[in-house]
Amino acid sequence: MKKSLALLLALCLALSLAACGGGGGGTAGNAETTPDEEPNVAASPGALAACLASEPDSIDPALNSSVDGATLIIHLFSGLAKWDQTADGTLTISPDAAEALPEGVPNDDGTVTYTYTLRDGLKWSDGEPVTAADFVYSWNRAASVELGADYGYMFEVVKGYKEISEADDDGNPVNPDAKLSVEAVDERTLTVTLSNAVAYWNELLAFPAYMPVREDVVADESWATKPETLICNGPYTITSWTHDSLITMEKNPNYIDADSVTMEKLEFYLSDDENNMLSNFQNGSWQLIDDVPTNEIPKLKEEYPEQFVVTGQIGTYYVCWNINEDILPASSELTGVEAENAKAEIRNAITLLFDRNYIVNDITQAGQVPASSFVAMGMTEPDGTEFYKNAGHNDAFAGYYDVSEDAIESNYAAAVETLKKYYTFDDATQTFTDFPTLTYLYNTNEGHKQIAEYLQSALAGIGITVNLENQEWKTFLNTRKTGDYSIARNGWLADYNDPICFLDMWTTASGNNDVQFGKGDHASVAAYSMDLTPYGYDINVQDGTWAQTYDVLISTIKACTDNDTRYQLMHVAEDLLMSTGCIAPLYFYTDLYMLSDSVEGFYSNPLGFKYFMHCVVTAYG
Amino acid sequence: MNSKTLLYIVKRIGLAILTVWVVITITFFVMRAVPGGPFMGEKAISPAAQAALEAKYGLDRPLSEQYFTYLKDILTRFDFGPSLKQRGRSVTEIIADGMKTSVKLGVVAAFSALAAGVVLGAVAALRRNSVLDRAVMVITTAFVSMPSFIMGSLLLVLFAVRLRVLPANGTTGAGLILPIITLALYPMAYITRLTRSSMLDVLGQDYIRTARAKGVSGMKIIFGHALKNALIPVITYFGPMLAYIVTGSLVVERIFSVPGIGRAFVQSITNRDYPMVMGTTIVLACLIVVMNLVSDILYKVVDPRINLE
């Protein structure tokens, strides 16, 4: 027994020594396999290393819904169109798999038909030809109920979407044989019919959901998780994939424009820890990181003036009110429409109390732009001007109220005057004494918390008590969606450059209608008016409900084929939306990243997709 | 090993299975009671798509039916199901990927900590009150009281950013060195202190004095008698510690971006990826239960005086 004890102990020690050596052994092994990799921290020569986020849920073009996933997909797949950068640095949509992007031909029933010719010699990465039928299959798949893709609605504009997307309560398609109105005339000719003319159609063609996949490839459900089964048709193929860690892409020789691809190899590290990203950027391992720790921003701006990049991203950070929340004082006798109008006036007054310049300069610090309208900066009108600058119909400032630093005092005074109409104001303390206590809901995150604390202190200044409540992400989403809150943090990023993606989310039936417009008590509130006769429509509603006004307006916009009228109607919709005071925009998002000055030829689009295929890395380490 | 010990082991295994079953049941129902579902996101999907997905993954069936189907699947086919979030990957696949890294990290860290800790502790005890002893005690006190996120960040800044000798990212083999050191320091310090105090205790025992009096050589006393008995508490600590390092390295995995099981576990909860939450919980629970069992059995093997009953 004693001997066995001694043996056991010896074994233990031996194991520990072996283990100790194991760490070193691993390193030695690594050095052996890559003898050129010296020093350890530098990226492999010839490759560009970037870190966008942790592993996306899917890089199947139809299933992806994240911006970082989209960046991976545009390097692997090639749709009919793509985002391109011209010599002078402007972004354009140019043909990719298609020979050209022709205008649509209007049909008698108001629909529009587009005909595309695929370029000669398009191939999948395994050498098979890319055909028009591949597009037909992919689009029908992406829009189908069975797939249940987050971005299925991106095909809403294509004729036949309504039929294909309907399902019964058990999730079975109502019309199992329905198809989108897209056809392969021959191997290289594709026709697609849209329900009506869509200004942003070409942009949709460059969106990942519209990129082709091959039927026999996707039959294997795990096809998009392994390099060997991921057959694609874009500039790169995946050559190795360590899940949750690293995706390596190499140039696809079968890509039709392979000659224009300058970067032989791309390494996408998968991490969402900003501190780790920054360490890897600072030691020269990675050339691009898509996020930085918020508290480091002032220092980084100073230390890396050229490499700290802030660009526009189409999105709005805002505060939303639950429209059914009672905010009138207990003594108020207002009911129905009068109460609703009073609440709208109060909410609109409160939004004037927020100093958006303080939020962007002292809290978020990444070049965000103070917002006073909901449709984000970056959305353009048919004449090329910015949509948000025309919002609110004020000549002196953009948006629905003046959010410049000079206007803070006058905004404050105006807000107090309005609130005095409804609440008791104590002149001695300069505060309101009977404003009901509010609760501000946000998801657990340091940045959101700081903004919440600022809003709390801004309102405390005039006697409004706001309790802060933070919830874990999915719990938060659920609470907000079901309307179980009074005020909540919210944000929206555009999917394409058209204001409708900010406006159609507020229809009664929309799944994103967090404000609860037209739901609960609000369903019967007839407080809204709109007159569309100046735009050539026989629609004039006075004192209608949300469903009778806003919902009708959105469907009118969606069916409108005249682009100028359409944009005017979208301004009407935003006016109606903002008049409720339920949306208090705080700032327009920016996309912030760090890019090594050794990288040339990089660009990103307003949706935040990043393009590395035409890059050159001039120095490493 | 006598029949009594065997009976004890069988009993313990039965208890372990019961424990894991209780963990499965509680986790299953608690996870479903938490608000929010796997298909909920910032941008809402259509009710039709939601219904289709729920039907596809069987989430539309009654909860009890889902529970029994799940139990049947893991018992009969050892199938943890597909991940609801990472479409196209199975839970088994994701756990295997994560465990590969976590086990490598944990085992190397644990055995390094054991080796260094026992040696340092023994030396400190033998050279009691010397400068060496005091230095070891000061350093180990520091390591024991310093949380791993501070230690990790310090090592990261020093070796990966300032000196640039090691990678900051845990993707490569070399990238695992810093996380291993970070993980090993706390248990190493703890084992050192444990070994030292237990060694001091043993050195004062009558049987050591007797051995000395009988003229047994110093080396033989240390390795043959003192260390052997001094290691008993270390062995009991080691099993659970190994399990703890493998399962609880979440902070270190984050700091160094190591694709381990800890990160996958936490993400699965945030994502409400039910099969993934269940899978990781079961694997981690099994690991902890098994390590505890092994250390109890080892305890008996090392010290025959201990009565397992």
C-alpha cells in the first residue's frame, strides 16, 4: 500500500511537471509549424486581420441579420449589385453579377418588371456555373415562412411576397405553392416584378439577403458553418474556421472579378471584448477593430488622430414613451381625445429638457450628432438633400426642435411654460410638485446607464422623479415589446437608404411598435388628422384613430409610385409620428472603428458594412 | 479495495446521477420561465416566421412534452439537439469545440498550479521564518487576494501591449500562455499556503519525531512521511479546483478572447438558446460532480484511516 501511495504521489508530481512543460510545448509546436511568424504578435504577412464582433449567428446570406455578419457575407457572396467606391471616394451601387442595372419597365397594373442579364462566366467556388435559377431559388428561400429569416421582409417589395409569407397559427404556409414573381428566362436572364416602383431597389440587390446560394449546397442545414461545405460565388472563400475564434478567407480564383481583389488573405478574429480588441490593435496584430472601450475614446482620439475613424451610420438613438402610460396629474379631469392631446403636449415639452449636446460630447463622445427628428441622418431625398434637414419644416434649424447649444435655455423655458398648464409649479423651488413618478427602462449596459442617469438628473431639476430600471437584454426586449413600461431606451438602424424603414415600424400591427400605437386604450383614441388631398389622394381624415390615419398613410406611401410625392408623404408620416411626442430622438448614430494607417483602399457603406477586398497593407507590426 | 468501498462508490454514483437530473429539471423549467425567447431580437420577425420556427424546433408543444422528449433524446441518443441561435450547428458540436479549449486551458493551469504550489509550500515550510518563506507568503497572499480580471488585464498590458512578446488573443497556441498563467496563479498561491500549513502541522507530529529519533534521514522523512501526509488536504482541494478552473474561466476567456465553454455558456443564456443552455449545464454539472467524486475516492486511497461511511 505504501508503495502505491508513493507511486501515486510521484505520478502526481510527474503529471504536474509534464503539464508545466505542456504550456511551453504548445508554444514550441506553434513556432515549429509557422517558423516565419516572428514576433508572435504580428499578423501573418499578406493578410489583413480585422475584428468586427463575436461570431455571427449565421453567415447564410438569408439568415444573417447582423452588420458584422453582413461584412463577412459581402466578401463571400456576390449579388446582382454591390457597393463600390469610385476614384474620388464616393460610394455607388454598381452591377456585380449582373451585366448592368437597367431601369424597370412599368406594367399596366402598376407593377414594375426588371430584366437582368448575368455576366458570362460566373462560377461558384467549386467551379459550377452560377445561373439565373440560383437567384430564383435563393430569393424564394430567403422570403419563405419555413426559413423564418429575420430579414424575410426585405422581399416585401417583390410581387408575390404577401402570398408566400402568410402562415397559419401553427407556422404552416397558407399558400405552400406560392412563389415570388421572379423567373429565370434562360441560364443568364432573370426577370423580377415589383409590386410598385421602389426607389431603393438597386440597394436591396446589394443587400446580403438578396445574394445567391445553391440549392444542392444549402440542402445540408449545416452548410454555412464549415469551410468545406460553404460554396460561395464572391471574392473570397473560407479556408479555415475555428468557431468563436477565427475565420480565415482566401481569394476565390473562380470569382469573376478576381483580378480586382488585391488582398490575398483576410483574417476575421471573432471577439466582442473591446479591451482585447484594443490590445490587439495597439500591438499591431490587427489592422481594423470595430469597437473600442467607451472610456478610452478621449485618449484614443488624441493618441491616434488618423486611425480613430468616425463615419456616419444611418440610425437613431431615442427614448420612447408608452402611449398608454398615464402621465397627467392625479387631479386632472381630462379624458379621451383631450387627455391624449394633453399627454402629447407634455411629452413634447419634456423632450425639450434634454441637452443632446451634453449627451454626445460628454457621454457617448464618438462624434454622434444631436437629433431632433426620428428618420436618421444619412437618408437622402430624391433631389439629393438630407431627409432630416427637411424634417419639421423649420427654416432656422433641422428637425422638429432646435437642439443647438444656444437653444438650451429657450427650450427649457418653453418646456416649463407648457408643463405649467397641467401641473402645479412651486415658484420657491422652481419645481413641479405633482408630476407622477416615471420609470425609465434600459438594457444593462454602461453607455445606456450613463444616458439614463443624465435623463434622470435633467428631469429631477424640475421636480420630475424618474426611477431607473435596467433589465437583461432579452427580458428588456420582451418588456418593451409588450408595453409594460413608461419610458424606455430605444434605437433603430436602417436596413436600406429609404425613410420608410423608420416609418413603417410604427403601424399598429408592426412587431416593432414598442410605443403601442393603436393598441390597448389607444386603439379607440380618435385624436389624429391628415389631409392627403394636396398630394392627389382622396383621403382626408379628421379626428381619426391611429389605424385610420397612420396605418392608412403608410400603406399609401408603400403603394405610391411617384417618388417626389412619396417623400412628401413620408414627411407627413413623420410629422404625425412626432406630434405624439412618444419618440424623443437623442442622437444619430455613428460608426466608430480604428483602422491602421498601413491599410489603403478600405471603405465602408452607410449601413456599416466594411469592404476589405480592395485593400493593400503597406506595413505590418 | 474492499466491498464496503465499492458499495460507497456505487452509492455516490447513484447520488451523482440524481444530482444531475435535478439540475436538468430545474434549469429546464427556470429557463422557460425567464421572459424573452430565442427568436426575439431588436428587429421583430413576423408572427408567421416566429410560428414556423417554433414549430420547427418543437417549442410550440406543451412544456411537459418538451421536457420528456428532451430527457428521452439525451438518454437514448445522447443528443443535445440543435442550437437555436447558431443555425446549422448542433449543441454537441459547439460544446465539444468549447470544451477542447477550456479543458486544455484548465488542465494545464491546474497541474502547473499543483506542481508549483506543492514545491513552494514545502520549501516555505521547511525554511520556516526564513526570508524565502516570508517572500513566498507575501507573494501568495497577493495572488490569492487579487481577482483574476485584474491579474489578467495586468499581464495583457505588460506582455501583449508593452513588451509585445505574447499575443493578446487566445486563438493560437501561444495565445493560451497568458490565460493559463492568469488562471493558475490563484490556485497555485492557495496550494502553496495549504501545503505549507499542513506540512508544518505534520512536521510537528509525534511520528515524525519518532522517525527522527530512530535516525531516518532528513530526505526520507520529508518525502516518505511528511509530504505524503501533508498532501491530503491538497488532494481534496485539487479535484473541485480543476472542475472550477475548467468551468469558471469565463472572465479569463473574455479578457484574452479564448473560445472556451464559459463564454458559450453565458452567451447561450443571453440568447435564450434553450438546448445550448441545457447542454452546457449538463456537461458542467457532470464535470463538477465527477471531480468531487474522484477527489473523495482519492482521499480514501491516500489516507486509509478515513472511513468513507
